[in-house]
Amino acid sequence: MTRVLMEGSEAMAKAAIAAGCRFFSGYPMTPFTETLEYFGKHLPDVGGVSINAESELEAIGMAWGALATGARAATGSTGQGLALMQESLSEITRAELPLVYFNMARGQGDYYQATRGGGHGDYRNIVLAPIDVNEAVELTQLAFYLADLWRNPVQIYGDYLLAHTNETVEISTMEFPPLPPKDWAVDGSLGGTGKSRNINPIGMSKLKHEIEPEAFWRRLHVKHKEIEQAEARYEEEFLEGAEMLVVAFGTVARFVRYVVREMRSEGIAVGYIRPITLWPFPYEAISNAAQNTQKVAVLEQNGGQMIDDVRLAVLGSAPVVALGGFSSDEAGFGIGPIHGTDNIRDRIEHGLAGQEVMP
Amino acid sequence: MSSGSDILQTDAPPSQPAEKLCAFKPDLLLSEDHHLCPGCGEPIAVRMMLEAIKELECSRRAVGVIGIGCYTALTGIIDTDLVQALHGRAPSVATGTKRMLPNGLVYTLQGDGDMVNEGLQEVIHSAARGENITCILLNNGVFGETGGHMTASTVVGQRTKNTIDGRDAKEHGQPILISEMLAQLSGTAYVARCGVFNASQTVHTKRILRKAFQTQLDGKGFSFVEILTMCPTGWFVPVPEGPDYLENVLGSVHKLGELKCE
Amino acid sequence: MTQIKSRGTVNIATERCKGCELCIPVCKPEVLRMSTNRNKLGMRYPELLPGCTGCTACLLMCPDFCFEVYRYQEPILHEVDV
Amino acid sequence: MELEIMLTGIGGQGVQLGAQVLAQAAALEGREVMYLGTYGGTMRGGNTDSTIVIADSAISTPPMVSKIGAALAMHHEFWRDIEGKLRPGASVVLNSTVFEREVDAEGVNIYQVPATEIATELGSPVSASMVLIAAYASLSGIVKLESLIQEMTQSLPSYRQQHVQLNERALRAGYQALDANLAPCWSQTEVAP
């Protein structure tokens, strides 16, 4: 296997297929469209199915139905399209189906949507936020593993630049520990035996007329607590002796990391920490890092969303300053001045001077 | 005609030699117990559906995708594999299931509130796509589960909780005749409407369900069965009058028959 | 006294019956009628009189799966008061 | 080493194709490559530029670059956006046939290549971007001529395969237009194979 130059959206779709994804359904929307196109073109080659659904509501419904058969299945959209899918996202979480879904977001304004969700009830989705195409290829494959391991949806949070940047990548099937058999999946074979299956989001099972919502929700809650303990991932650089710690995620973090490396090479005491999982959020890592720094800055491309989690992590042990803000092109696809190392450096220098940046 | 003393003992199978023609429940039902209202038509329709699946020897390959309505309570006793969908979304879920399980007999069970209100686009798109699934609509013209509210298939004049003086076309619009709408689409292979308001129509309902399932088994495309069912509770009519009300009030607008058979 | 022939019969799960009465009008030989007693649910339930043909109409219309239908190998004759 | 290269021009001049061929050729030679094309809404006549980062190990540079080590300009129309990003010592290769502007940057090395003229003489001005990237490949040693030819053939869509020969002539001519290794970007030992 050699490294090939591929566009991010195609590389992620190819990685999904390498991970065993055999069903995809989606509805076109910039900058998610190329992901959908790639699945449409290449899933049939491996005997898979890709459907250009008539709406996002239907796209996620189709993925749900495919997941119920035990297939690895995925859907995706932009944050706008995912807004339409929220009801299904919370139900699929409760039905404990291993959905993987892409958010090729128009910026980072979907942080709340990704980590809190707009769906009903108590539910949590694992959210992976790759920094570049190479990491996206790995995280896409990890997503399918985590989804199956926990029987819980996993979101891959990307954006326009991740989707459209070409990078040299190597895509081969990654090895993960063995998973339990999907004995819960429907295939019709147990009909009439008294043991037929019911994939159900409200905890209803055969021969029970009453549901037990409390017990059901409590069981899910315990699982989500376990995920919080097990799956928080992050990257850090230059924490040692950092006067200020900059927290960023996704594509913006790529600019931040570059600038922090540059500033460190000039002897400026800045550190960097990046949540790779937005949920579970790496509270402990950030909490620990905050003990040894004078202030913590959050640089995100929105009005201040992840900063809530950073504040919860830091819990007052250091001041938390907002250096992020809105930044977009005229089309609203979420590419803007913040995607420039000069702009990022300027923001970080503001932070070092003790100034917040207005979003 | 007969006096009380003529009442026969019926609390056990007969002691004289006799052939059992029909058991209490169909084989694909786990239990007879359910909490649906007296006089409800839905269990009758579900019995016919399960018998049709059994008769076609599809018990071991059927997967149902179930909507949200009173009939959802029956999912605890339906002995086929099931996927519980959201309100209105069953045809899409069934699409994904069927695509990954092409040899399965994949059916949806939805009510009129589920299918014709919330999920109208789903059933239309799945039909237009010619998706090789069977969608079954239990149409009683009301949201039974919430206590009898108007749906998109409530007929003009029908009393519901929010059209208490009867649905007025000027104020509430006209009902959607979903079978007629779907029959127009070239993606549909079989469309029929039937009802469970008397024994012969109930038998006929099973015949139609068998044809719809056979359409899927033959790979001909989208099949659709609309079954008119009684909801005396939701209609505010005396329970024993349910069948007559269904036949004469709903049935006069949602007319019975095979609309398409390819 | 006269003789009425029953070609079939039913086993009725009266305790499950919710008293909807849908079985009564569909019975062509008119041999079902509602009880005067009530079951544990507080409902009246169908009772069988002589003359059942084993047509299964009652079973087909029963939402509560209360009927099991049998056909006698040899019709049973009942002596009844007219 | 991470080298940022920007290509600029007007839509229709082959800037995106040139960037793609250059990026693919570097990938073919085992380099780490990142590239991102940006263009206006129209196919022809609008702003078009492309960023390529070529490196010998994992790329740290983000996709929108603030500083560039080399610029290839097919036209001066959108040049101002790029000029300010040039690093000291950057290589600037200009399509001198149509580039009619002063380069306002200190400490950069400017190379004039009449790419459109060369391409026109070879048969069509549309292959001018091939002339320009090959000229840059020659002076920098960033990729070999053979790699460019191979990736050009791969990159042309099926409905443009009739242009393969013309583009190959343009690449060869461009490679001859500037002396090799005027501004080597890899160390000599790396260039050798």
C-alpha cells in the first residue's frame, strides 16, 4: 500500500469502506456532497448500497434500517442537515445501534449540536474531531469500531477545509480488538420461535406490555458514564512551562498548533491542547494542564461553545479567555480569516496580553 | 329463541370428536393479551397479517418495521423480528433493512397519523423509488393513541376531539386518499384498500395482504395495503356500532378495492 | 321440545373478553349473545347457544383473541325448548 | 522541510490542473503532499489559485497558508493577494507573456518564463500552465519531469485525453525553459535518484 493524494471527503469515505461500511445514505449539501458522491461511486464495487435519499430525515432512517440488520452503516450532512436528523439520532442512541455519521460542518458553530444535541431525552454521541485528513482516515475507522464496541452512534466532526483539502494518505483496513457478535441484529430467522428480536428505542421487549423507562434510561446512563471514562482522547504540545494554554479542536486547531510551534521556536511560552473527542470531553487532561499554567485560552470558530466545557474542566483554577469568533466566507461555508496563521497568531498574542477577543 | 338453560359450555375444547379450525391466536402471536380498547380493529388486521406471513411460509424471513400508534403496543406479542421506528419514518427504515436483507420479507405497520400525517413524504418517496417492501396502513381516520384527534385521512363530517362538530372542509380541509395517491406512482406494483368491518371483508383483507407480500417476494416493487380499522373510542361512537360506522362513514370516502395490481 | 344441530362449537376465553360485542352481529346462525354476568374485567361476554356452524366469523372479528373454533366430526343434536 | 507553493491565475488558464499535476507528481515520488484549490463560482474568468505544501515528513502547515516559499503566476490579475505572503528567498515564476505587473517583494528570486508564448507555438495556449510547472520543477528539482508527464496523463479527464501529447510537449519545453537546479529545494543527495 502506498500513500496516495486524496481529497478529505473522499479519503474519509474510502476509510469508511475499508472499515467495512456497506451502507450509506445521504442528501447533498455543501460541503458534505463529495462524501456522498464517493460512497455512491464506490460502495457498489464492494457489494454495498448507497442511496441518495430524498431528505435528511429519510437518509438517517435508511441508515437506521440498515444498522438493524447488523451492517456497518453511515450517514452524514452538514450541521444544518444534522439538525433535521436530531430526533432519529437520539432514538438510534436509545435503540443502541452503531451509527457513524459525518458532519462536514460549515465551521465550528455545531459544537453544541454535536456534544449536547438537539434530540430529546438523555442521550450522548461520541464525537471525533480530526485535525487533518490523515487523522480523519484513522478516526473514521475508529468510529466504526467504537460504534460497534459501545453500540452507540459516533459523529465525525469535520468542515469545509477537511472535506476539500487533498493530502497524501494511506488507507488500509486498521486492526482493532475483536467485537462481540451482533446477535441482536434482525434477519427474520427467529420468527415464530418465540425468540424473535425487537430493536427498540424505548426499552420495550417481547412479552412485556409495560416499558420500564427509568431502568432503561439508567442502564444507558451507566454505559455513557463508562464511555466518558474510557474514550476521552486529546493531543497536547508544549504544556511544560506554558504561560498560557490554548485549547482548540478540528481544523482550527491545525492553525493553532502551527502557530504555537512557531511561537515556541521563538521562545514564547505557549502550550496547546486539543480535544480529539469532543464527547467525551477530555476534562481531566485539561484540568491537569490548567494546574500548571497562568491562563487557559479557547480558540474556536464560533461565539463560544467549547469554552463551556473548558471552564468546567478548569473549574476556576486558572482564568479562561475566549480568543475565538465568527469567521466565514460570503457563501457561509465557514472558511474565513480565522483560517490564517497570522490571524491566529494575533489572537494568541491578545490572549498573552490578557485580552479577550470579541467573537 | 332459546332460553338461558340452552347456553352451551364453552370454557374448554369440546369433549366430542372435533377438528380445531382456528386457534385463539395466530402462530406468530406470542400471547393473546393486549391493552387495546374494546372493539378496536387493529388486532383483527394484525391477525390477518400474521396469518398471511405464515401461510406464505415467510415466518423465518419476515422483518417488521413498526410505526408509532396504538398498534405499537402489539410489538410485544408479534413474533417476527421487529425494528421500532419513529413516527412516520418506517418506510425509510424498511428501505435500509430491505436493501441489506434482500431475501427478507420486510413490511411496515403504520397508522394514518403516522403515515399520512407525519411521514407522508417517506411513504411517497419509498413508493416512487419502487422500493421492494410492503407498507401496511391501519387507517381509522384518527389519532387513536392521543384520544381521537383529526388526522389527514379523517373524512369530512367525522367527529374527532379537535373537530368535535365534524370535520368541516372549509376549516379543516379535505382528507388525503393515500391509496389513490400512491397508485398513481409508477414505482408502485400493488395498491389495495380493504377493511375489517365484517368477517368476509376480514378474510378478504388476508387475501389482499398475501397478494401484497407475494408482490414483494416476486421482486415486483412497492406494495401497499390500506386496511380500514375500527376506532370506536376515537370516534365517540358506541363500541358495537364501530363496524357500521367504518363501512359507511370512512368506507364511503376511502373506497375499498384493488387500485393497482401489476 | 325440538332438536337443533350444532356442526361446530367455540371455546371462549371469557376472562379476556372486553365486551365489544363485535362477534354478535357477524354470527350468521345468530347463536352468540351477550351474557348477563360479568367477567373479572367487569365486562359482559359472549355465550353460545345451540346451532353453531363453525364458520369462524366470530373469531375473525374478535380483537381480543377470545375464540377458538371447532367443527364436530359428527354434528351434535341439542334438545331445546321452543 | 515543508515547502508552500501557490499557483495563481485567471479561471481557464489551467491553474487547477497545473496544481493537481504538480501535487500528484510529488505524491508519486513519495513526498507528503497537501493541496487545496480555491476558485470563484464561474468556470472561466474568475479568481483561481491553489496551495500546495510538499514535505519530506508529516505536514504541520495548515491548508490556508500565510507564508509561501514559491509562487507560480499565470497572470497578474490576482497577484496582489499572494505577493505579501512570499518568504524571503522565495522562488517566483512568472508567465511573462501575460504577466504585466511589478513584483513588489523583497529578497525573492524572480524567473520569467514566456509560458503562454511557448505553449502557443507548440499548438495551444491552454497548456501554458504545464510549461510553468515544468519550469519550476526544473529550477527547484521539486519533482522529476517524468513524474509530471505521468501525472498529467492521469489527471486529464477522459474527454480531454486528446490533449495528452500537447501537454507532454509543453511540460518538456517548460522543463528546458529554465536552467536546472537554479534554486534547489531538496538537498542534493535527495534530488539524485
